[in-house]
Amino acid sequence: MASILRAIIINTEHRQWTAAMEILAWNTDKQRMTTMDVEFTKENTTWFDGCARQSDIQKITDLDGGLLISKAGYYYPVWIGGKSRANVEYSRKIARELEKLALIP
């Protein structure tokens, strides 16, 4: 995946972390790949443990008025406008169904 890690800041005292990067993601609104600046934080990202396959969803992130769905393997993330982690009830399963629907031509 084409991503450039710009900064990782870990505050061990408060167990907080931040990762800011520029990523290439499939934008379902524009129907093309776009470069997005994203900051993964505890407040905007839900991580899922137990990814048995590379196609399993590893994390979902609220980003720019939409939802960024990232898989465990070397897949490009998918950004879906107008959705959020709350819309998918912070669920990997519901996020996967939303991703499938968004990718139907």
C-alpha cells in the first residue's frame, strides 16, 4: 500500500497514541483512488483483534465526514462518505456489509 508515515507519537504516561499519515484509498463518492491525510487516534479509530485472513477488516476510522475501512492485508482502504463508526455500530461485520454495498457498481 502506498502510504507515507509522517509521525507516530506515543505518550506512555497516559497510554495514548497518534499516527498521522498520507494514504491512498478508494473513494466511493468519486469512484477513484484519492490521497487522504489521516490521523489514527484512540478517539476516531476502532481496531479489531483476531484478523485471521488478510481480507479481514482491521480498523474503521471516522475521517472527513465519512468512514475509512482498512483491511489487515495489502489492500487499499475504502472511504465511504456520509457514514461513521456509529452508523455501523462500531461493528466489523456491519462495516464489511457496508463496504460490499458501496463497491457495487
